[in-house]
Amino acid sequence: MRKIQIAKPYIDHKDKKEVMDVLNSGWLSMGKKYLEFEKNMAMYAGVTYSSAVSSGTAGLHLAVKALGIKDNDEVITTPFSFVASSNCIMYERAKPVFVDIEEETFNIDPKKIEKAITKKTKAILVVHIFGQSAEMAEILEIARKHNLVIIEDACESLGARYKGKMTGTFGSVGVYAFYPNKQMTTGEGGIIVTNSKKIKLICDSLKNQGRNINNDWLLHERMGFNYRMDEMSAALGVSQLDKLDWMIRQKQRIAKWYTEELSAVDGIIPPRIGKYRTHTWFVYVIRVLNGKRDIVMNKLSKKGIQTKPYLPVIHLQTFMKDMFGYKKGMFPIAENIASQTLALPFYIGITREDVKYIVEEIKKAL
Ligand SMILES: Cc1ncc(COP(=O)(O)O)c(C=O)c1O
């Protein structure tokens, strides 16, 4: 049976050579590539500083910590995201306060944010889900009015713009991630971007066991972590970043194929792109209406076509319900969307014929 997997990274000859060069050099941590990757990524995003870390989750944790968010603070965020965007708040014993989402882009609904603000609210953690920006103009205005900081989880939206500006660069601090299914990969990895020297220095110290700026090996200014990105990952990152715009264009082309094939299919809503945005397509996620999402997923699976129910809502994960008493019905739009969404196979190398075949199988399943 023909098998079509949901995602795979695009790795070329140059990527392999760059990683091999590092291995051959014998310098596997905190070398030239680590610094080059940070410099190039800051330039790509259009910010002054960046700090490469071992994962997107590590980056988000440091971003939350660097902003001084702590016990009993509240951080407003979206329930329709990957769980790490809320966990990073809880690592510092603060509380994620969820706000429902917009139907069009699946991102946090700015119209509902103000009602969730209390005396304890310190920040808004915005997630740009699936590769397109949240409604940043309105969110920035609310943050300014209420004196809140903004953290951007741009782990799924590398390269995506809102009114021409890169996601990840609107708030005090943003984070990109490089797991193999992302717009570009370093294996595991992430990077913090910011225009604040203070945040850069704190993150550099925290990720490096709390060492000071001189990297004195056995002097620790603060309690830190080992969240450093290794040199092989950084070398892969430098090489992948060189072709990131090309890779994004490939994904935009594949997304267009899917949308063309799916636009006339009853019972499916293809992804929509909000005003002022470019979409860089971390995943291609459709809505399957009339309670048929799981039927379609199972039938495609029997045909060897891998799909995933991206994303279950965070507030109904067992540990969230136990810790905060979140219940079904609290964020109805996110819950409804989460019951319908399905990520389809999506990677550089999938052909138009593959896309046609997958859509035919979706039609049959429906
Ligand atoms: C929205 C979001 N936040 C955070 C992360 C965490 O990134 P990582 O897997 O690199 O820790 C991901 C990864 O999938 C994500 O999609």
C-alpha cells in the first residue's frame, strides 16, 4: 500500500556537509556556528539580539522567566495551541488564563482579552498558530492600555508577517522553534529574539547554568539551566536559514494546491488567511464539518495517508482540568474548532498528484 506521511524535514547535501564539518572539527558546543546562527537569525527577524536554545519550549520558559513572571501572576493566552505555550507559564508557578479564539485564523480573539484582565495579569502570551499571525494591532493596543508585556510564541510562524513585520518581533520577546516538522529545522532547537539587551543577557545566562556574561565556567550568578543549543544543530540552522525563504515558498505552493483542490468539497473548510498577513504554513489544517473528522482520519489511515487531529484544546488536558478546574464549554469556539481540525500530509517533496490523491480519498471518506 502507498504510504504518505504527515511531515518530513527537507535536508540537502549542504546541510549534511555543514554538520559533518562541525563533527570533524571536534568543537561540538558553543563554537563559531552557535554565534553565527544567532547573528543570522537576529538579522532575518529584524531584531537586535537572539539567543539560541535547545528547544522552543526552553526558549519560552526563559522568555517568561526573563520578564520576571512569577508565583500567582496571571498570563493571558490561547487554549488552542500546543501545550508548551501554557506549560512555560506554569514552570514559573504563574497561571495561564485562557481567552477564546477567532474562527478565521484560530488565534486568540482580541475582542475577548480585556474581560480576562485582572489585577494579577502581567502579560499576554500570544501564539501565532499554524503559521499565521494573531491580530497584533489590537493586541498591542490592549497591552499598552493595561501596561502588560507581550511574549510571542512564534514557534509555528517563522517568517510569517503581519502588516509587513515578522511575527516574534512585536512584543518584548519572541521565540521560534526548529523541531523537524517546522518551517526549518535544527533537529531539536529554538531561538529567542528580542530588542532588549537586558533580556538577551538574562537568557544567555539562564540557558548556560546561570553563568555570568564572561562565561566564567564555575561562577554562577543565578540558578540556571542547561538549555544551550549544540554546535551541530547550530550549523544545520545556519544552512537551513540560507534556504528558508525558498522552503517557505515551496510550502506556500503546496498549500495553494490543497486549497484549490478542496475549495469545492462540501463539508470541508480549507484554512483561511487573515487580513494583513502572510502565511508560512507550519502545517496545512482543514476543518471537517458535521462530526466527520475522526471518520475521515480513520479512513485515510487505512489508505496509508497519515493525518493528525491538530490541535486538542489545552484547558481540557487532564492535568489542566485537575490543576485549575477548567471545564468543557468554557471556550466554545476553540473546543468546536478542535473537534473539527485535521492536519494533512504536508512537506517539501509532496507532489500535486499526491495532493489530488489525498483530496480524492477525503471525498470518498466523506
Ligand atoms: C505553538 C508551539 N509552541 C511551542 C512549541 C515547542 O517547541 P519545541 O517542540 O521545540 O519545544 C511548539 C512545538 O511544536 C509549538 O507548536
